[in-house]
Amino acid sequence: MGKLAGRPTQDEPVPDSNGAEGHTGAEGAGRLIETQDRPNDYCEKVTHVIQGEYKISNNPHEVLSTLLGSCVATCLFDPVAGIGGMNHFLLPGRANKDQMEFRYGLYAMELLINALLKAGAQKQRLEAKLFGGAMMHDGLGQIGESNGSFALEYLRSEGIRCVSSSLGGVSARKIRFTPATGKAKQMLLKQEDMPPIARKIAVSPGRDVELF
């Protein structure tokens, strides 16, 4: 695959996965995600997809990884083309004027789907897996639930089948998705296990919340 939009990232070894299969029921705007093969025979690589980014790949050795709280990640996969991708959005719906579009679910979904179609996937074959939407802090209200509901409704309206989901709850999630095969794993994390990656963003004037 060619290089696609997202923030610059570095590859790292894939750790042993202790995560359970996420079957309890997912290139950012103008930023480049780059990956490089590890200099040895075991060339599996991890690409981190953070807030406002998306990534697609058909590389069977590539794993897309993200950490989620109230945010939602959509993993899409075309089993015939052998290509898939992941997005990571912070807020449901679409941005209002002067708001940052890449934070919002509608923009994230459109970017991911369009990139997959341009790379050879077909919309009617896409399968989706959804993760995230937890209630991490009282101050976030129902943002996590709203993110999950938006993602489910968007897939329904676009005729994309959601084959599995793990949404809601109060735990953060670490997600690992292999886009070339559609295989996804998740690990539920305690608050104290989370790295300091939470970022403060403005949801509305006078109200700041931390999302990841």
C-alpha cells in the first residue's frame, strides 16, 4: 500500500497479546502515518492510530493498535480484497462551523470508507467491528454512549454489516486489529494501567474534557 494520511509514527515490536478476542457483540486528516519494516526476519509491525487518525493496509504483517476510553474505533475489512482499516474518533456526528472536523465521527467514517474504496475494497463487502464508548469520568456525561450509538447508526444507514462490537462499560480498551485478515483483539484496562495519553479538548465554549 502507499503511504496514507495521518500523524508520523514509528514501528515497534508487537508485544505478546494477553487480550481476549473482541467478539462480544473498527489516517488522519492531513497527517501522514508511516511504517517501516523491522530489520529482521520477523517483520510484523505495529502502527498506532490515535485521536483523529485513520489507517488502511493490506499488509498481512501489519497490526493497527489504539487505546480507547470514551472514543470509538471502527475497524472495517473487505474479506475478498484482503484490505481493512481503522479510525479513532472523539465525538459523534459532524462538526459545526469552525470546529475541527477530524475529531468527529462522520468525518472519520467518510475518510476511512473512501480510502478503502479507492484501494480496491467494495462497500457491499465491508464488515465492521466497533470498540470503545466507555464512561471513563463523570464529567464526560454520555459522550461514550453517544459515540457508540452514532457508529452503530452510521453503519446501519450505510448498509455496512457490524459483525461484532464491544461498546460501553467503564473500562478503557487496548485494541489490536490486523487489517489484512479482519482479526481483532481487545484488552480491557484499569484506569491506573493507562499511559498518560489523555488530551484536553474543548467540546463547547467553557467546557473542557479529557478524551482518549
